[in-house]
Amino acid sequence: MSGHAEALSKEQLWSGGKSPFSISYGKMMMWYFLVSDALTFGGLLTAYGVIRHASADPWPVGEQVFESLPMLHGSYPLIYVALMTFILIISSVTMVLAVEAGHRMDKKGVIKWMGYTFLGGVFFLGSQAWEWSHFIHGSGGGFQLSAPITVNASDDHGGDVSMSLNAGNWVHMTSDLGHAYEHALEHGDKVEIANGQMMITSHASHDDHGHGGHGHEADAHAMASTTTAYPLELVLNKYTLEHKDGKDYRKLTVSGAEAEKLMKTMAPNTVVFGANLKKNEYAVQQQYANFFFFITGFHGFHVLQGVIINLIVFLMAYRGVFEKRGHYEMVEKVGLFWHFVDLVWVFVFTFFYLV
Amino acid sequence: MERDDLIVNDSYSVNARHSEEEGKKIRKKLYMVTVFLTAITVLEIFMGVYFKRNGTFMWETIKMSFLLLTLVKAAYIVLIFMHLGDERKNLKYVVLLPYALFILYLIFIGLYEGLSVQNLNNTFG
């Protein structure tokens, strides 16, 4: 029984009349493509590893950089990326269920599960787009110091730490303060640092003369302006971890007079908010952001390709192309691609966010 | 040597078909694997949030276990979801062995060279 060749129709067998591994040409080539793509991603992740291990400065910590949820304030370390991972794994499961339905020639099942897979992919893409947008927008920005300085900071247990900083060290702003400061800089508003606060005076953008003034007050101000005060709250080691005196220090807050000292030692041309094509606020090692965009972007691009191909195959199944063909092997082949995308994400998630 | 290009027992991939009962068993297995993968992911997240990075041996162990858990997840996805486990042995080897060898070497070289650069940075930089 073994070693006895089946007589199959010519279009199913490869040109030589046989088939290595009992597998169709399309599936074999899909596996070869996946190996080559896996090598590409492997190379990218290894490059990330090399740059990271070559750096003498502390590298950003995943759960400190990625801790926001859409439309919510507060710190939810890694929750959103966990949700994204879960969505992608579930879409992989619905994909394999579609393949299983295809093996039973169950057209309705295939359509249902491919539909869910498509939705999962779209959700993942949307989530990744939000992550990028939030990363680019930033969480308050930061600046570098122009001279060495020693300040008192407090950690999240309320304990006090004396930090000696050097010129070039990064200091970050909390979200509220940083966004207000960014706004003020963009609009050319007046910024004053005093009494442990930042006073921002914004000019109203309408005409100088108030119409139909309200008594004597109309003469006092030629141009209406409002001054808002923001309490100074700066963060040291916002994205990194420092081992000092036998303890780990992360996200140390500096406020009041100490924060004023830091603001006055700011090197003004080093202020940066979020990430742009030139600078980013996330690390001394500017490549951190570059790798984030490149690796997750390249992966996201693959997800997009997968989503498009899934949609096409979904429509083909819907129109009965596979029923006519007699087999749902195309679903299996795109399934392989989709699982590969999920697999890469598992590795990116581990190396970028966890470790 | 066994010829691997002959179709045996109608096992050609295009003809791969199974009945409803077999389908039930297969789906059950898929659901079990899903739960398992989700459990591992939840464990990894918990570890990632709870254990902070520092220079201690504990952290190195945690890092190693992240890698191991990821490899376990990868193995389950490739062997069961991508059905590589159901394919011929030779196909499994053709896909996995070159990749494994190359990646192991790449990782070794990457870390070795990276640490060397760090060392040089610390000494001269």
C-alpha cells in the first residue's frame, strides 16, 4: 500500500507528475514565502536586539512607555497591547476554524469564520493605528538639561530621593503640563515659571477693542487675555529604570520649587513632544522610536495585506468559487499567511513590549 | 530511502477532507489550544507588569521564561493552527530546520556583537 502512486488529475500534481511532500504547489510556495518573510522579521528583531544591547544607557521599559488606553487617563501598563494580542490570536483561531469548515465543504461555516477573521484583523489595524497616533502625539514631552543639577524627587511610595543629574539628562513633563506647554509654544503664548507653577498667558484671537464695553473695564485691557496656572510636575526616569542605592527608581516626580530649578536649567532647543521625523521624547537612544515604527509598521503592513487577501477569499467563498472547485485549499493557504502574521506579532510583542 | 513524492492513502493536500464527527473532535482540540495560548499570554502580561526589570538573577529568569513561553506559543501556532504537525515529516524539517539554524546563529552573533559594542562604549565611549 505504501509507495503506490495515486492517479490524480494533471493540474493537481506538479509538472513532473509527482508531488514532493504530498502537498500542492501553491501550499509549498506559501511555506517557502513564509520562511523567507520570517527571516526578514528575524533579521529586524535581531537588529533591534543588537542596538539595544550595544547601548550603554538604560533602555526604555515597555510597561512605562505603553500604558495608555484610548479615551482614558491613568496608567494601564501593557493592557492595550495585551488586548491587541488577544484579538489577533482570536482572529487566528477563527481562521483555523474557517479552514476546518473548508475541509468539510461547509460553505456557510467558511463564510462565517472568514468574516470574523476579517473583523479581527480590522480591529487590530485600528488599534495599531491608535497606538501610533498616541506615540506620535506623546505623553507630555520632555527636554534635556543644560547643566548638572541636584534635585529632590519623590517616588511612587512617597519616599524622597536626591537625584544628581548631568547636562544632557532627560527630564519629562506630565501629560497635563506638557500638553499645555506644547500648546503655549505653538501659539507663541507667554510662559512664566514662578512659585512652582507655569503661568501661560494666551491672547484671545479676536479684535482688540471690545465692542460696547462694560463700563471702565473695557478701557483697561486693549486685548483680552487669560492666564492659566499649571502646577509644575516633572518626571525623572519616566520611561526608564535606574538602579541606585540598592533600589529601583522609575517615574520619580519633581514638583514645586525643585521642579522650578529643573525648568530653569532647561536647554530650550532640546524640547520635544511625542515623536516626529527628527526627534522623539522616548529615549536617549533615539533609535527606540525608529525601531518601534519600523517593526510594528512592517508588521502592520503585513496585517493589512492579510486583511485584504482575507476579504478577497471571503468574497470568493461567498460567490461559490470553491464549491465549484471542489476544495477550499485557498482558505488554507491564506490561513497560513494569517497565522504567520499572528506568529510574528507574538515575537514582536515579547521582544519589544515585554523583555 | 522512503520516497516522499508519492501520494499515499489519498493524503494529497488538496483532497484533505474530513467528516462532521472528525470535525467536532478537531474543533475541540482547537478550542483547547486557544485556551492554552490565552492562558500563556495572560501569564506573560502578568509577569510583565508585576516583575520590574532590574539587574538581578530573578529578572534574567523572568526574561528567559518570556522567551520560552513565546517559543511554546510559536510551536503550538505552527504545529496545530498552521497544520504543520499534520504534514509529512520531511516538510516539517524543510521548513523548520534551516530557519532554526539561521535564527540561532543570528541571535548568537547579534547578542555577542551587541555586548561587544556596549563594552567598547563603556570603555572608550
